Amino acid sequence: MARIDDIDGRFERGEFEFSRHAVDQTLRRSISVVEVQQAANGADIIEDRPNDKYGPSCLLLGYTDIGRPIHIHCSYPDRSLIKLITVYEPDPNRWIDFKTRKPSP
């Protein structure tokens, strides 16, 4: 299980990297690296995915300094760098308080 304290420390020290998909998504969604770091600071793990297809990962919810909610899907902090798999602003029509997925209709 991922620990948020371990993840926070990695982001603070700049020990993370973007996957190609995460780079594409941040550009497409106008999310800056600074916003990712702000959201990661004090984020909560909202989904733990220890058996994820490409390795253990988790979904974080954090907020930028201006209150923009950001989801960060990243690898566990057991590598030298945390890998950001994707980054996006959650759709309020699909999330309850941006933490719980709404049931499919």
C-alpha cells in the first residue's frame, strides 16, 4: 500500500517524472508542472491500485493554490522516481467530491 507521506516527500524533492501520456494530457488540459506540484502537496490517496496492469499505482486528489482540483495517477514510490501516468482535472459529473466515482447510469 502506498503511503502519502512517502509520495509527498518525493514530489517536494522533485523525484518524479511524467510518462509520455501524462505530458500529452497536461498540455491538452493546460495543467502546468507547478500546478501538479501544488496539487501533490497535501494530496490524498483516493484509490489504491496495488495490482494495476503495469505495476502498483494510486490515484491522488489534490488542489492547486487557487483551488483547482487535480487527479494524479502515479506509480508507488518504490522506484527512484515516481512515474506520473496521467494528470487531469476531474469531471464533477463523474465524481462525488472528486473522491468517489459516481455509479454508472
